[in-house]
Amino acid sequence: RGLRETPPLACGMSPIDVICLTLSLIALHAGAVPSEDAFCESEDCDVVSALQVTAVLHGGGTPAPMLQSGVRDDTPSDSAAPRPATRPFGFEDVRLQDPFYWYDEPDMVLDGVAATCPGHGLMDPDVTFIEAARKHPMRTRNISEAKFFVITIPAKTLYSCPNIDNATGRAMMAHALRTLVSSEPWQTTGGRRHVWMLFHWDFVAPYDGEKRRIPDDPARGAWADHHKLMEHVTTLTYENWHTHPSECDKYGATFNNYCSKDNWYNLPFEYWRCSVVVPYLAGQGMAHEELARHYPVDSFAQWSKRKYRLFYHNPALKEYHWDATPVRRKPFELRDLPDSDIGFELDSGRHLSGAANAKFCLMTKGDTPSSHKLYDFISQLCVPVIISDLWPRVARPFPTLLAWDAFSFTIPEEHFMKDPKRAVAFLWTLSVGELRRLHRALLEARRVLHWRAPDSQVADAALASAVDQCLPGPMDD
């Protein structure tokens, strides 16, 4: 403990880190990669882990086999922004490295909506994202410097405001879109490399004809048709079904018309160029002050003393789409397990408090493969146990940045439905070392998945993912 308080050495490492690194190098030279637990007996130990040592020795190579690969090496970037040291658990650096243009036209940002709408920005993350992007250090006002462009129309919040009727909302949207397509950045790029958060089901293709939240408008000229308007746009949204027009044109016929409208998934889902899955808002509907009271910062020692091993609460009689009703009700069979809090629906505050008193929380599929409960659990440092077969493919945020296996578990639906007690038994058998790693990884992941965390990096991850997944090519793609 005295060594921990000693000033760093010239190399920037503390003496205790040097000792741990030396021991790890000796073990590696002998042909074994030690676990961090070999040198970490105290509950709050934070010494250099063997995972990080391995990454340093191999120039940013793959961490332990149980984790997703993707640790960055130390190769200098073309960007002026410095990269941090290798992060634990295989997480990529989520900080955006590319300059972007943020539309600041008042007719698009609609700042006046905030004063008009109660609960502004408390249900969906579009306003939170727009404000974070507004203050981002990589924002540029020079169009020629921008690698991409952020559309700042808070579409979901506009249409969900109870004090703005549908006709007024549509008129405001129409005016905002006319402002967008007449702007210099849009005219210069032809609408390419634009990113827009459309985080609501009303915008997806199955509801396009019924709701038409993005209207056709002859006043937009060449972009009068809303499909043409969205042709090159990347959206930040709930799910990515990989049924974008270019994908369906290229692969639909080969794979048994998987984009057909008579598909039971109600596809195609998208009519824009590319999708990036982002998290739901944790604590939906809760004021910022109230949500701030539900932000545990447990050390591992504190987390280990949580009362319950497993938490799950859900409405008892609610019916769901996607054949999800039996899956939602199956966890009720776990009510007699030791150290478990299994029961029926709770209000938002009690649900968060319950999750904050448990180590593991069950998330099952519902009307969609994902659920806002997943992000409630992460906000409370409750390790998610995900029972939704389609979730990894269509609803997992930031798959190229986060090693989800480091801080969550997935259980196949069939396995859980056959014998739920056997399916979750492993949660009671995890070692102290495994629990410590889960806790540490979840602390790291929460900043990237909780929009309203004090140190939130979700907007950074969303923008970095847009660049990584959807905007790799030149401007004319």
C-alpha cells in the first residue's frame, strides 16, 4: 500500500505497477499467462492485469480467448487527437477521431421545443445526443474540414411532445427538412455522409406508409421523395435488420427474398443507407435529478455484498409480440431460488433500486429483441443476463467497440425455456475472480451505454461507430 502512494517513476508507472509487470513478464517467459487474480488478492485491487500485459507484449494483440478481440495498438493516428493507453477487457477507444459538422440552424435544432414540451428529452435520447454533439471537441464549423455531418432535428421528441399536435409537428418537420436540403453542406455533399438519430418505431419502414413522419414534399426539389432524401443517410436507431435498400438489392434474391414484405419479421425495416444501433435511455421518463439518485458507484467490495444474486420483475399478464409472452413469463418459475428477487411489475424508481441491490439481472425479449430494461440494469451495475436469440444480431450497440462478453451473459431461448433453473445455475458458481472481472468491465461499459451518466461517452461511441460501420468510404459513396 505504501508503494501505491509513491510518485510515478520516469516511465509513468507506479512502483507497484512495475513489480506486477515484472512478475507477469516472468510468467509469460515461462510459457504461462497469469490471471490478474494471481497478483490481486484484495477486493479493490487495481494493478496492471495480465490482459493488458499481453496486449503490450504483442503490440495490441488479442486479449484472453473469452473476450472479443479489438485492443488497439500504439500506432500513431493521422488524427490530431491522442489515443489513450490500451484499455482493459478488449474495449476499443470510443473517442471520435474525425471532425464533423453540426447543423446549427435554429429551424433544425428547434431549441424552442424544450420550453414547450414537458419531459423534453426524458423518454428518448435524441436531445441528449444532439446536445452532446453540440459540445463535442471534434465539431468543426468548417465544411471542408468535416468528414461527416450531424443532422440536428430532434425528430422523436418533436412528434412525441403532447403540446404540439400532429399537424403542427409535421409542419415543423417539413420546414426543418427544407432548411436542411437548401443548406450549403447538403448541397455540397448531395446528402452523403450525413448522420441522423431516428430513435423511434414510427420512422421505420413497416410504419412508413401509415405514419410518414418524414413526409414527401415538392418544395425540397430533387429530394421531394422521402426515400430519395434518406438515400445516403446513416441513422442511429434501436435495431439493425440489415435490410437497407442496397443490401436487399444485392442479396435479397440470393437468400430466398429475405427482404420480402411478407416475411414474418415484417421486413424490410430500413429505407436509409446504413444503421448504427445505440442504447435506449436508462430511466425512461425520470427527471435528471431523480435519475441521479440512482447511480451506484459500488466498489467490488460493496457490489459483492448486494443482497440478491438474481433480479427479474415484469408485468404478470401482459401479452407480447414475437412469441415473447412465454419467454417473459418463464422467469417466474425461478422465484424459489435462493437470494433471488423475482416478481411482478415495479414502478421505475423501485425497479432501478431493485436492480441496484442485485448482482445479475435477467433481460428477455419482448415486443422486440431488445428492451430498455437492459440499459436500466447496466446503469445500476447489475450484470445483464440476456435471453433473446436475435439480440446479438440486430440489437447489440457498438459491436466493434465493446466486448459484450466481458460484462454480460447470453442464454439461448430454447435452453432457458427447457429448464430455466439449469440455465441460470452457473450464476451461483462463479469465482471471486470472475465476479471481480465482470464488475470491473461493467463499470467501464456503463460510461459507453448510459446516456445520462456523469461521465457518459455514449455520443462519442455513437459517432465513432457511425464512422467505423457506415462511413468508411469517400464522399461519393
